[in-house]
Amino acid sequence: MRQIRALRVAAVAAGIALMATGCGATGKSTGSGSTGAAGPITGLQIMVPNTPGGGYDTTARAAAKVLDDEKISTNTEVFNLAGAGGTVGLARIVNEKGNGDLTMLMGLGVVGASYTNKSESKLTETTPLAKLIEEPGAIMVSKDSPYKTIDDLVTAWKANPASIAVGGGSSPGGPDHLLPMQLAGAVGIDATKVNFVSYDGGGDLLPAILGNKLGFAASGAGEYLQQIKSGEIRVLATSGENRLEGVDAPTLKESNIDLVFTNWRGVVAPPGISEDDKKSLIAALEKMHASAGWKEALKTHSWTDAFVTGDEFQTFLTDQDKRVADVLTKLGLA
């Protein structure tokens, strides 16, 4: 757990408007460069670069379930390799050059962490496969919090910003960091006084919320729907254009706070995989995306469908990487 209280984090927020299955490089596919009639593919691994229970983990396991249920793949393995905001996993995927059986679930948080943690490995070295989802953030407190509404929170926060710990499941430059920093600016708080506490994924953030160790948390609501529905976590507001289905909370805009913010997640493979492997991985994800099972997963987790593949995702990822790198470099964080 780390605290970041400097002007540079405010500038990061102000300066960035951010708004698989392999055919098996080892020949384990029963198809030939696709998930065709020959049968499901085998040997697929999806690496999650942070702790169990977070957004990446939830998304990866939902994808693996659909892939197996739809017989696109069999016995898809999801495993966690946490550390340094996702950059331990990033180093692993980059070092697995040519491995068409390995993929990684990632998102905006890994982009920022690759620079703030001085990672030698970069996402631009990977093979982009598909962007899967977008989701708004949520401003959340424990059931025991004195803040019943977003107005209650903002009033207390403005009175003494440094006294309220703000938790997020990503490193500086990631979505859970950018959201509260942009929120501070939107309500007129000097972000140099914001007390931001970084956790390595939603799985680590959850106990801090439930234990009332934070003034509030900013993260994707989809990671905490069970606790939200049970009443253990109260959502004060969400950051999308529209309300989240199944979450009884207004948007920030409804609450007269002029801010809309969304996060995204996608899948990449190691560098240097064969063109056949790349085509098969993308074809598998396309088949998953078209399935009724994936549509149900989107609804269950309150995710917004944002599916793009291949070159389009590569262009998006390159742009995101450049935006983050440019700003963090100017601030001395990269």
C-alpha cells in the first residue's frame, strides 16, 4: 500500500483524457488456424496480472467459462501472476515470445503501471488480440460509512481533503487512480491534497472497503456486485453516461458533477506468435463474443460491450500507451 500526495498525480488526471484461445503454437489445436468443426482447442492459458477477485480476474474467468461452455476451447486455464501493478505479468507475457497458448487479460491500469513502475517490458511489445469491454467507475463506501450520498462525501472531502483516504485497485496512471483525481478536479478540490492509497487489484481493495479503512474507494462496480447487492458496500455514484443496471445509484452527471469516465479491458498475446496462432486466437474471441453466454456475462457484470480486434485494437492500444507515456514523462513519473 502506497500513498501518493503530490501535484504530479493531479496533473496526470488532468492531462489524460482516457476517457483466446490459441490454436496452440505447439500444435495442440484440433483445428487448423481456427475454431472450426474439427473441435475445441486445448492448452489455452489466460494470465491475470493481479490478485484474484479484481476486475481482470473476473473478466478472465468469465471469458474462460464461456469459451469452455461454448466448446470453443476445453479446460481453459486462468492463473494469477500479481505484482507491481500488473507489470510482473507483463514481463512474463513479453518474455514468452512465440507462445501461442498464452494470453493475458489487461487494461488501462497496466498501461500506466508499465511507466510508473519503470517496467522494461511494454504493452506495445505484445500481440494485441481484442478489446473486450468498457465499464464506468463507481464511488463506493462501506455500509458503516457516514456518507449516505455523493453530496455528503464531497462536502466532507472539500472541507479536509487530506483527512479522507481514497482507495483504488490500480497504480498511479491507472483507472482507479485517474477517476478520483478527475473527480477532485471536477468538484473544486486541490488534488495535491488528495490522499490516494493504491492497492494491487480489486481483490486487495475489497477488504479495505469492507473494513471501513478508507473514506471511499473508486473502482469498477462489476467487481463488487455481490457485496453491493448484499448491502455491505454502498455505491454513492457511478461515472458513466447512464446508470448501471442493477445498481441503485445516480451518475456523477445526475449529481451535478460534470464528469464521465470509463475503463476498458482486453486480451493480448506474447510477441512473435505465428500468424496462424494470431488468427486462431482472434477467431476464438470473436466466436466467444458472438455467443449468448458472453452476452449474459456482459449483463451479469454490468459491462459495456466494446469489442474490437486485431489491427483496430492495436491502433487503440498504441494510442493509449502514447497518451499515458507522454504525460507521465512530462511529470517525471515515467
